[in-house]
Amino acid sequence: MSRLTDWTFRLRALLGRRSLESQVDKEFAFHVQMEAEKLQQQGWTAVAADAEARRRFGSETRERERARDAWGVGVGYDLLADGRHALRQMRRRPGFSALAIITLGLGIGATTALFAVVYGLLVRPLPFKTDGLSVFWSEHNWRGSEYDAVREGSLAFEHIAAYSMLAEPLRTGPTEASQLLQYVPATANIFDALGVKPILGRAFQTGDDRPGAESIVILSHGLWQQEFGGDENVVGRRVTIGGQQATIVGVMPRGFYFPTPEFRAWRPLRLDPADPVYAGSGWLALIGAARPDAGSADVNRELERITRLLGERFTYPVAWDKTRNAHVTPVHEYLLGSVRDPLLLLMGAVALLLLIACANAAALILARTTDRTGELSVRVALGASHPRIARQIVTESVALATIAAIAGAVIATIGFKTLVASLPVQQGFGSTISLGWQAFAIAFALALTVGLAVAIVPVRQVLGGRLDVRDRSEEGLRRGTRRVHAGLIVAQVTLAVMLVSGASLLIRSVERIRAIDTGFNSQGVITFDLMREAGTVASGSGDQFYRSILERVEALPGVASAGFTNRLPVRDGGWQGPMTIEGKAEFAGAQRPNSLIRTATPNYLATLGIQVKAGRGFEETDRADGAQVILVSESFARRIWPGESPIGKRISFGGTLAPWRTIVGVVEETRMTSMLGEIPLTLYVPLSQFTTGSSSGAVLVVRATTDAASTIATVRGLVADMDKGVAVARAGTMDTVINTALAEPLQLRFFLGLFAALALLLGAIGVYGVVSYAVARRRAEFGIRMALGAAPSRVLGHVVRTGMLPVASGAVVGVVLSLGLSRLLRGFLYEVSPTDAPSLLAAATVVLLAGVIAASVPAWRAGSVSPVEALRSD
């Protein structure tokens, strides 16, 4: 209790200083008065007695200081005084203060905002149990029959759950319009594996995922709030998902998601051995929760058991063999591993930018301290110790950095949403990131660290004993300052070259990617995802509905053509399987080739600008009751029928009862699932002849000359008028689809380019500040030299050469370090070497040009100095 009382009193002494000091003054006056009265009784006059009493007791100021020391707050009062003095110094030099605050504010703001992203994605725990939770290999390729086999008799895993990802129309009421709901169908033990329980209702129970069970759904907290207003009586209500009624049985906690925040509901995964999909299609991901006592050796033995069991029960083609390369991936790495490397790269870039800002601020503070050498020398002569002067400098530096941190926090707050939207953060993870107290704590921790760091050099000068009132020439201090300034400029330029070279490499890499031939023309193309409720009859069958949509869309003003497909190039994967090739025994059994399967209406290829290289495309006569036809990609034709035409050959897919389809055309090679990597084999089937999945959803592509926004609004209204049970989602341009496919390189290029530009700006400011300081200090010298006949151009050239020497040195060091660290960028580049000479040369040239420009302004001022004014001012 005594310690608490002591600290309470000290806090009161700091906050209520005037009240306590008033009490000290009153007590001091009382003792002086009593002493004066005593002297008067001894015969002293009133004036003489008062003077003698004050002489004996000393000054009020000394008594206040003694009281502060007794209270234990003397250091606190000194720091407050130093802080007030620091603020006065900033007001005296507003230009210097603003420059330093902006410099540090940019560095701290960028660091704070990016730290919030890194913390939200890589540090903050996921909203479910992650210890021992792993995703099995060959994700989204497991069949129901394989899952049931794998989960039998597991010794290392307490729970093995299966899940997938689907999207279907959702209607919360019979008169409500449909919206697209992305949800997770999962086995009944999914929430047991994740270790999470609903806040309302119940989780899945044993049997919910088996045939004949009631159709149910569990809502995310966000969906519950948005669509049901947070109604606590929502459990038991029925909604329509994909045309089927489902009963709401639970609501998950706030912030929970799995596997990503895009998915807003969970439904039981129905595994029916009587369903052909159960043993015929691979579409599931498996996730296992290890037993608490299971180690890595136990997990490895379990994987060996699983692969042995799979090999005994199933036969796999080589490309799909699950008995090879068996492994598990920790769920945190599986979900967020794709963003880890780019985020860490950007954090490294921001660290370099912050170091440049610190070097710049250190140079400015050192210059300011050197300018105050006379003032500080006088203070030393009056009794101030060197540590006391050093503390004042540190306080000024920390105060400056603290204000910069406040400015940085404002910058981070303003630009945070833009940062999150522009970073390579997909699948809705951006919604889980917030600028919390941790980010602001980092901002002020940075302020303290930066404030102490940038004060090191001037404090070292002070503690070195170089402040002497008898030596006012300051020449020794100036020489030391010039050397330190040169070192700081070398450091800034080195870091700037590293950032600019990284940005140059990414710019060249993105341009190489942009130059890739996609096989289609994206200009003027608008895309829509359409999803119908199963069993709707408002617009007839699936084929009839799509034909009706195309007729009405193609009749719109400005629309050149329109078509449907099941998967959009570059954006979508899925829908693939093994092919049976007629007359090709070498491609039978386990050697059957795997191919993407894409549907198309007659005008689809023309709408996207995909050319038919041989044969013909689809025609209106290619209907369900007509001859079964198919198109193949160029790579498909080259692999299966090298050196011969595939026209007239036959292919089958989808099982032993699937019909043979005759190849009628060869289609131009097109980027299908991504902009990079090998292009998979692809075949196209008429939409009217491909019934699997085509009745519920498809992608509409429209080539139009009208404004994209107006076309999107028109098509949305048109679809709603035709059938309210159809959900329209992901409406946008094909150019946006390509940019999304290139999100990571484009966004990394943007941010590294932004950081490089800031580095150039800060580096140029640093060069300008140092050269300006040198010119100001040598103003009289330049005046004398020109008075003696030196040409202004010679002075200008001398200043530029002197200023550029550390810049050139830093550029050389920066290029060498960039070569040494180039391997860190290797994974982010495409067809560009990390040691690409043009990029490094461009970086060094840009930095040198910035240095020349920064040094030329003060150099021009030096060349225009009037000798008379220079001597008079000195």
C-alpha cells in the first residue's frame, strides 16, 4: 500500500505541480517571515531583517528544486521542461520541423499500415483451433468413397472431415430476389475438427450428412446480421438455397470463417454410395485434426497406412495417383501461405523506406545541432553538463518523432483501406484486417526507437566533449559533421537504389506478362455469373433459358454478340476429367489424358475473339437431339494426333456409358486457368449437349461498345425481369478479370514503385539538405573565391561534384547489394533475371539523376553569391 501511495503522490506532484509548489512557497514565506520577525526583535530594521532572512534561507527556486527532489519527480519536471523547450525549437525553425516530420511521418505511416495487414493475416490467430489441424494433399480432388475409406480406423487423427465449396442462389422469402450464396458443404464432424461451436442453435450432428437427413444450414454471423437483422429467433426458419428448402439450425460466432471469409454458410455434405458422384468425381478437400498425443512420426505412419489402403482399393491414372507424394499442410499455411511471401517482401521494402527516413531525419537533426553549437557552448559554460545537453537533444528528437508518429498514424488511417484493397489479399481476407491498437502501439514504439536512433550522431558529438565556449570556430565539429552527413547520404542512396532496382525488375516482369498472348481479346467484353435455382420453371429448361437470355441481350443497343460458358478463361478452374480416345490404345487405362471441359454456345468463341484454327465452330444445329460434337485445343490435337488432323476423330468422357463425340474443329490455344504456367489440354462441348451442371449456372460473356456500367445495369434488370430465381454475381469487364489474375505482380509493382518513388524523394531531400547546409556554412568562402576571380560556374561545379561524391558511392554500393539480395525477388519475376542489367542500370541512373537535381539547386545558389553580401552576413 505504501508503494501505491508513493506513486499516487508522485503522479499528483506531476499533474498538480502548481498546487504543491504554491504550498512550498507559502511555507518558505512563513519561515522567512518568522526569521525576519526574530531579527527585528534583535534590533534590525524591517527591510534589513527581511533581506537577511532571505539570505539565510536562500532563494524560492532552490527550495522548489529541493522539494521536487524530495518528491522524486525532479527528472519528470526536467523532461517536461525539455519537452516545452523542444516545441519552442520546432516553432523557431518551422521549415526544418515540417521537413523532418513529413519525412518520418511517411516512413512510420507506411510501416504502421502494412504492419496492421501483416498482423491481421500472419500473426493474429485464425478463428478456429489450428493446433494439429492440417489439410490433406490433393485438395478438392477426393471422392466420397475415398473419404469414407480414409477415415476408417485412423490412429493419428481424432477427426478427419471432408468439405467443398459451392455457390447457389439464396432466397430468404418467397417474394425476395435471389442473391448468390457461397457456402461450404461439409461432413457432420467439421465443427468438431475446427473446435468451434455456434452461438445460437446447434452444430451438425451425426447423420446430418447421410442420405434422407433433413436439409439444414448454419449461418455465419455476418449473414445472420445482414439478412435476418440479428433475430435471435432465426433458428427454425426456412430459406431457399438452390431451389430447395433448408432449415436454419445454428449461427456461428462473430468473426468465424472457414475456409475463407467469402463463405457465409455451412450445409451437410451428402455422401450417398448410390449416387454416381460418390465414386466417380473428385471434388472434396480433407482436413484432419491430429490427436493431442500424436507426433509427426505418428502422422507419417498414418499417411503410409492411408496410401497403402488407397492403393489396395482404388486404381489411379498417373496424373491423379493419390498414393504418391502423400503429405499434410498446416491449415494456417494452407489458407494464408500465398500471401506470406509478398507481404514479407513489402515489409522489407517498407523497412528500407523507414531507414531512409531515419537517415534523412538524422542528417537534419545533426545539421540543426551543429548550427546551435554556440548556444550549447554557452549553456555548458553556465554550468550545464554534457549529459544534460545530450538529454535535451534526445528529448527534442523523440518529441519530433512523436509528432511524426501522430502524422504517420493519420496517414495510415487515411490510406489503410486503399492499402488493403490494393494488396494481393484475395478470398475475402481483406475484410478480416483492421487497424487496431496494435498498429498504433507499433507507431509510437517506432517513434521512440526512431527518436533515439536519429539522436545518436548529434549526442555522440556532444558527449565527445566538442562543445567549448572558448572555441567558437566549430571547424572540428563541422568536419566531423560533414563526414557523418556523407555517410548518411551514402546509406540513403544505397537503400534507394535497392528499392528502385526492385521496382524496375517488377515493372519489366509485369510487362513481360502483359505481352503474353492470352488467345482471346478482352477489350469491350463484359462478364456475368448467372446461377439458377434448381427446378425453376419460370423460364423453362436450362437450354431454353439461356437461349432466351442470349436473344434479349444480343438485341440490346451496342451489343455485338453474346455467349455462355461454364468456366471463364484465366479466372476459373475446375470441370476436368480423363478422356477416352477412340483408336488410341496408348492413351487407355492409367494413361488416359486429363482435360479441361468447357461448354460454349455458338457465339461464345467469337465474343471472346477465340479463333477456330481448323474445321468449324459450334452452330445452332448442334443441339441436344443432334450429333454429339466437340472442339479441341491446339495442344490437345498436337499431343494426341501429332502430325495429323484430329477432325472426324472421336472422344468420350464421363464414364463407360458416355456417348462418343466427334471432333469438328480445333480451337486456338487459350490461357484457361491462369496467365502463367503450362496451358492444360482443353475441349469445348456445346452447352445444349452438356447437361451436367449446365441447368443451374453459367457465365455470360457480352461484347459491347456501350459503357460497361450501363450494360451491367441493363443486363441485371433484364435477368431479374425474366426470373427472380436467378442470381447475378461477379459482373465486370474481362480486363478486370485479367488484372485480378495478375493481382500479385501488379500490386507488388504498384507498391514497390510507390516506395521507390518515396525513397527517391526522401533521398533527394537528404542530398538537398546536406548540400544546402554545406553551402550555407561556406557562403563567405565562396564569396571570397568569386571576389578573387573564380567564375560562378566553377563554384557551381565544385558544389555539385562535392555533393555527388557520396551519391555516386551510394549508387555503387546499392547496385552491389541489389545483386547480392536479388535472389529474394526470384519468385516474383517472370522471364526477367533478378540480376537483370538494364533494371539495375536504370535504378542507378534514376537515383544519380535525382541526386544531381537535388544538388544543383543549392549549387546554383552558391554560384550566385554576392561577395559583399556574403562577407557582410558572415
